[in-house]
Amino acid sequence: MFTLGLPTKIFASVVQPTFSTLPLSDNMISTVGQAGEVKGEEGYNYVQINNSQTSSSGAVWFKQPINFQTDFSLTMAIYIENTANDSDGIAFVMQSQGLSALADQTGPTLGVWADTEETNPLEKGAIQNGFAIEFDTFYNNSWAGGDKQMDKDLSDSHHIAWAYSGKSASYYSAGGLLRADKVLNHNDVAYVNDLSDGQWHEFTVQYTAITQQLRYIVADFGVDTTLKFDENFMSDPEIFNNAPVYFGFTASNGGYAQEKAISFIDVKGLIDLDLSIKTSVESNTLTDSHTQTITPQIVSTDQTIDYSTTIEYKGSSSITELEKGSEVSIELPKELSVVDNQVLISGEEQKYNREENSLLISLPAIEAGNTYNITFSAKYEEISLNQNVSKNVPVAAVWRGNVYSNEAVAGNTSYFNNYYLIVESWPPTISNQGLYNSLEISEINSVEYRQRRNIYLDIQINDENSTSVALYTSGLLTRGEARDYQINPSLDEVLTTQERVDLEHTFDNFIYEYDTSDLPIANYTIVFYAVDQEGNNSDIYYVCVDFKGIATLDEVPNLGFETLTLNEIYRLKDESGYIYFKYDGHSFDTSELTTEGASNNQKISVTNTSEGTWQLEAVLGDFLEVGTGNLGIKKQGTEILFMTPGTMIPGLTISSESQVIAKQNSSGIPNLSADLQTADIYLRVKVTDTLISGTFQAPLRWTLENSISY
């Protein structure tokens, strides 16, 4: 059969949506007037507002009010039957009149607008305190035949526009000789081809709280409109009047009948919550979803990573409680395990499912106005011999909780906005009592060394997964050089390379020795570090050395006295029984002397490079016969006298009792150099009957003491 002329129009009643919808129930919606019950299979639900009855209207209201203090997004769909004669239309409405709200009249009011005839006030009969977006299918522009003039300001029938339903400024009188009809002031009018095409059309409303802007989109008809609410729209008595605001649809039939239906696809924003996630190691933050990762924190595999996900279920939410079963998915790569298989929610253990790269955690019942914390610890367990493996670990949490909440994502798994870096490596470490990996701490705990003593350090190297490590040093640095020092294995000295057959064995200790013979007195720093087979550097370890001076006895005299016969001794002794042996200018052979600093001249020389003062003491020992070691002259009563030249008045006496010969005052010159030949030197011996002939030698012991210990 062939048909000539215009295309045939196909008529069809409301059909079930083919797209997924919210699982509607009587607990979720309230219906008024001709609006029927929930229809369709579960997950493909809809509500029919108008049936085949003329001069009828109805409404469907979502029972949960919306909150204009937060963003929300409503995705819905409308259906208008394809009939020979269109009948008025359908409207999306947000209103604070209540869940039984419906306009007094049917037909041109679409179930939301004011009475069609002139009234006082003009908004009489409308849903008070409302905002509506109309999908109008009938051009009301004639007072004849009862069509009224609600659309007199328009030029065509099928259109989409908005207005405040209960505001008097939304209407004006059309005037007339016999009667005055009412006209609606339409805003942002969009003319469309055919709203009543017997198809479901998706309709989205999005609200941004910070700008008070509402955007509605009907993609099938190319409509995308953004409007800004009045500044005080919530408190305005003609708009929402500070009352709970409900959303839904109204529709009406006039003189013709046309079936209309609506469906809710997605409702986001009735639950207001914030989701955030942090990770840390030993209370040190690795990632924070409030801050984008620029440079990832590095975590070693022997560290435990603590995860903390916070759900702030705000008291401003329209839905104030959720039954158990809401879910949060937390990104966790399969290489990481949950420590003790334990996940806590606000301190209570909770079950979870381990998916390949995430944890899916089911929540207990939660209430608005509370904050819930999901915590667990994770650890990377594997160890690879002589290998490094780096892994970026994204940190993200996704709320899968409820169809009435905006999507909540903390972090971002796609672009690595939040992540940390697990390094499957174990840098070597160095241990020694005087080594520190902080220069400041090393300076506080500096080690003191003195001249004529070498620097010794016993160093132990450790590494968790390497069988070969090399120990490097910078050599001696000034403190300033140490502050600027950076590791450079190509320039630094390799002290030793340690090998071991497996990880069960330890590396041998290494003894570091530095010869200080030619080292100037100063403060030094020695830097050590180790590099393992994989190229991992240890921390820089410092030992700060305070190299200080000492007081030294450089020269002491070795005195030789004249030779006298026994007869001369007895003849020359004075009345007190003493005999004086005069220093004759010669010295003994010093090769057998043990006195440090002994020399063949007759000088006393002391050098002091330390920060202390010194004093020099001397004591004379017994005279023993050279060759036999027999006692010849007892030290008691025997003295060495240093006389002022030509006077025989002793200026200095050295006896068997130790005494101070010279000393440095606190503000005095630190060094001493004295030539004893400027004095007349005598050995005074008490003459006894037991004197025997022979050559005798006595030790003259010099002791240099310092005011500081080292």
C-alpha cells in the first residue's frame, strides 16, 4: 500500500523506557491528581501523569527536598504521547508549597501556572513559591473557544521556557472588551519542532551553588540554557520563602487528551558529602587528596603505609541517613597487602573485598552530620636480590555509595594527581659511634684528635639486598666545604669494596686510618658514603674532627761534669762536707738515654700548640757506676745547681725531690727556649767515707705537664 501526500502520523501510548532509571518506589515519590503509580520493570521505572482523560492534571514530587547551598544535578526524561491533537504540556517544577502542590486549573496552566483569567492577585491559582520549566505543546493565543491567551507573548506552539510560578511579575493581563485573559511572561524561549513525538527525551538540570546559576539541557532539541536566580531567591516570599524545596513534574490536559509521563534517571546532590584520602609513613604525609602531587614521596619496602579515607557526611544533606551497604573503593595495587588483613571504620573492624587493584569497602549505616574514617595499613613485601624496582602507586578513593549523591572522587587514578613512589631497593647504611647522617649533629658530637695521633674509625657497612658495596670518602674537608658537599663517586676516593656470597653473611668491618703527621691544627669534616651493586647511595655520613695541638718537650740538657781524684775530693770539700763538680761543657752519649727530647746541647725547649698551659718539672736520680750499675752516690743530698755567673748563688736547684723548673702563665708566651750554658752549673755531692772511684751516671728526669687532659 502506498500513501501519497503528508507523512502518516503514528499514535502511541506511553512505553517503558529502554534506558536505566532510578528504582522508583512509593517511598521516594509523592503523586497528586491524575498522576498514577510507579510503572515499568525494576530499573526501568516511570510515572504517568496524564492519561486519556480531558481537563485533568497531576503532579509527581520527589519526597526528598533539595539543598541550594550545594551543587546538584538532576537527570530525568519526559514523554508526551504522539496524538492528532496536542494537549497543553508538561512542566518541571521546583517549589516549596509542599508535596501536594498542584495548580487550581487544568489545561493551559500545565498544572503549575496561575488561573488563566484575570485575577487579583495575578498569581492566584498557581503553585506558590515555585520555579518551572515548561514543555508546552499547545499555542494558547485566543480567547475564543476557551483557548485562553497564556501564550500571547509567543509566536508558535511547541516551546521550552521558564518562569516563577507564584510571582505576580510572571503574569500580565491581555485585556479585551468582554473579558481579560492572563498572559505568562516566558523567559529564554526555545521553539522546537515536536515535543509530542512519542519518544523519551532526556532532560538535565544542573545547579551551581557558588554562582546561583541553574542550567537545563534538552539535548534532543538543542536546548542548553543557563539562568541566574535572583540574589535572595531562597528568602523571597514569592519564590521559595525559606522553606524546603521539592522538585518534580506537573502536567495537564485541556479540551484534548494526551498521555504524558516522566522518569528519574539520576539524582545527584541530595547527599552532600566530601571524600578525602591521605597516606602517611610514621605520621609523615605521603599524599593528600587536597594537594596535587608534584614530586612523589619515596617509600621503601620496609616501611608501612597508613591509609586514611575520610567521609564527611554533611548535615546539610537532604537525605539524612543511609542504610548499610554504601561502598567506597580505594585504589590499592595488587603488589601491596593489607597489614593484618584489617580495615577499620571509625575504629570498628569492617569487611572488605580485595579486587585486583583496589579495596571495595562496604559501609555500615551512616547518618548526616557525622564524619567517618576508613583506615588500614599496607606494605610492599617483595625483595629482589641486587635489583631495584620503582612503582608509582596512585592514591584515590571513589564513593559508590548512593544514587542520590554527587560522584565523589578523592585523588585521581588516571592522571596520577595523587601518588607516591615505592622503591624496591635498600640503600646501604654505615654505622660507627662517631658517624652521623646529619652535619649539624656531627658538629655537636665532634671527635677530638691531637697531634702525633692518627685518626682511626671502625666502619661497618650494611645492605638489605646487595652482595657488593663500595665505601667512598671525600677526604678531609673544611666545615664550609662539608656543607656544600655532594656525592660524586667519580671524584671521591674508594676506600674498599666489600663482597659477600649471600644475604645471610655480613660485610667485614673496615678500619679507616688517616696519618696526621703533617696535618695543620683546624676543624675538619670527613664524609663517608657507600654505593651498592645497584647504584644506590647511602646517606652521607659525617665525622667532625677537632684536630688540636699538644705541648711537647723538644730539648733538655745532658750534663757532663769534671773529673776529680778522691784526694782532690777530700781536699776540696767545704766545711759542710760538700764537694762541687763543675760542668765542663761535655755531654754523655745520648743513645742510651730514655729522656724524651734529650740532646747534645744544653738547652731546654718547650713548644705548646694546645689551648692549655704547661709546667716543666725535673728530678735527679741515683748515680750508678757506668758499666756495672753499682750504686755510687745516693741521690739524697745530691743536687745540680745553676749559679748566677761569678757569684755561687744558686738560681735553680735540681734535687731528688721533683720540683717545677718552669711554667707557662695563663696569659704568658706558650713556648720556652732557654740555654743553660749562660749559668755556672755545678754538681754538689755530700762527701762520705764510702766514696769509691769510678765513672757515674744519674738520670735527670724531665716531666712536662699540660693543664688539659688528652
